[in-house]
Amino acid sequence: MNSHNKKWIKKIINELEEPFTAQNVKAAMIEKHGTAFTPSNISLGQFLNRICVVVGKHRGSLLYKVRMEGDE
């Protein structure tokens, strides 16, 4: 995943309502930037696991929320 994708994802997750799924992030990314620049599902999930907190699971999809400064 390139640095443009990372910037776009960070911007998108700040605009989405919490909790959100990786599918929500990918759909928003496709709306804004098209399908040519969309990362794979695996790399998107790995990046979200690094910058977000998993708060649960809904219908087989992980629910994320933005990691705050004090969250570990």
C-alpha cells in the first residue's frame, strides 16, 4: 500500500461514523478515488489493525474505531 492510500484511509476514517468496518472504508475510498487506487482487502485490514481499535464483530466483519492518543 502506498503513502497516498494511507493518507486517504486516515482521512476517510475520520469522516465515517464509528464503529465502522473495512468494507465501509473501501466503499468510501472507491466513491472518492475510483477502483484503480483501491488496496487489497488484506492490506486494508492490516493497516486498520495498526491505526484503529477493534471494538467488536458484526456479521463476520470486525468493527473498528479510531485509536485515541492514550489507547494501546
